[in-house]
Amino acid sequence: MTATFAADARTPADLLRSALDGDPARPLVTFYDDGTGERVELSVRTFDNWVAKTSNLLQDELNANPGDRAALLLPAHWQTAVWLLACWSVGVAAAPGGDPEAADLVVSGPDGLAAAQACSGERVALALRPLGGRFPQRPSGFLDYATEVPAQGDRFAPYSPVDPDAPALEIAHDGTVLKLTGDETMRHARAGAARLGLGPGDRVLSTLSYDDWEGLEAGLLAPLAAGASVVLCRNSEGLSTEQWERRTESERVTLRLG
């Protein structure tokens, strides 16, 4: 079934549109932070709304243009997934774990703020707090994502169509850096979905980082290419076998990675 879902999609943003045309009420991204006890579940429609708002922020407030490069200093988190799809919706190349100094803009969580200072372009900080909360005090030199995004529009249209043959992703893989266009990203994602045996209705639980291809494939791109959904777990090292079993059952997980 992976070969038939969104067969004409040439960018990851196309996949999200295809998911909306299917069952927009189904869960797409479920996120656990076992350090805080947070659980967030986003349907396709809700996830798309966050992507639209973030895309409008990128395009209209941060003046990001197709061909720009965004360093994403973020963990595997539901907001990171939103930022990736927003970059691809605008035509910005996403570089998870990339060098901020070489980027046109940087998006950072609390742990990456010092490194993010090296970016001479726009800087956005994510508190990664439960319920998408803002920083108690905005980091100097950064926009607070949680403060800026609510006022953005709920629908997004790029000023120019996204070119599937333009750079879309730079990510670590096997000791090197993959540099992929949107179309190449799609082909890699579909190959991953086929290798993992994913299809519509599957639920992939991942504890892997988004800073390399294996983690991004498992925790976002392969499930998205297959019409499946993801359960992202962060700070979960201390969970017992029994706790993992309960979560796997309650979330109807069909594949666990990491």
C-alpha cells in the first residue's frame, strides 16, 4: 500500500496535503516527554494548522525565501516535525543539527541557544514546554516561537510554487551529509517505508533523534510517505519493560524503532 499513497507527491509538503484529503481527523503525531509527563496528540488537521501558522511566520515575519537554509537545533519533538514541514512548505532547506553559522536562519531549543548565536540571520527559540508554552523570559537575540506563532494565519500559500528539484534537506547519514532535493527526499522516504513494511494505519513508535537520516526516516518521513502515523518518545530511558508494553498497547503501535 505504500506505493499507492500520494503516489504523485514530489515534496514532503505534498504528503501532508494528501493526508488532509484522506482522513484529517486521524492521529498523525503523538508525542511523549517522560521527563515532564507531557502527552500531546495532533490529528492531521491540527498538525496542518500548526504547519500553516509556522509557514506564515517563516515567509512573512522571518522573510525566508526558497533556497534559504534553516539550521534546526531541536530534539525529536512534535514542534520539530512542524518546523520541518513548514520549511518544506516554503521551500526552505532544513538542516537538522546543522551549522548555525552557515545558515540563513536558526531554530533552537533551550539546549542549543549558545550555539545558535553563531547565526547572523533570524533566530527563533522554542521553549519546548508542555502545551507549547513560552519562555518565562525571552532569550536575548531570539524570537519566542510560542509568542509569535498564535497570531499567524491558519492557511498558507507560498509566494511561489516549491520546486521539487531544489535543495530540501541536509542531514547526517553514515558519517557523511546527505543533501537531498524535495523529490530525492520523497524517494528516500518511500524506500524507507517499503523497507519497514509500513502502510496506512500503521503506528511507528520512535525514540530516535531527528539529527540523522535514520531517526528522521523512522520518526517522520517514512510514516508520512506510507500514510501511517508516529509516536515520538523523549526522555524515556527510565521506562520499565512493563511501561513500554502498556504504551505500545495503548497507542496501538505496530512498529517500535530505537
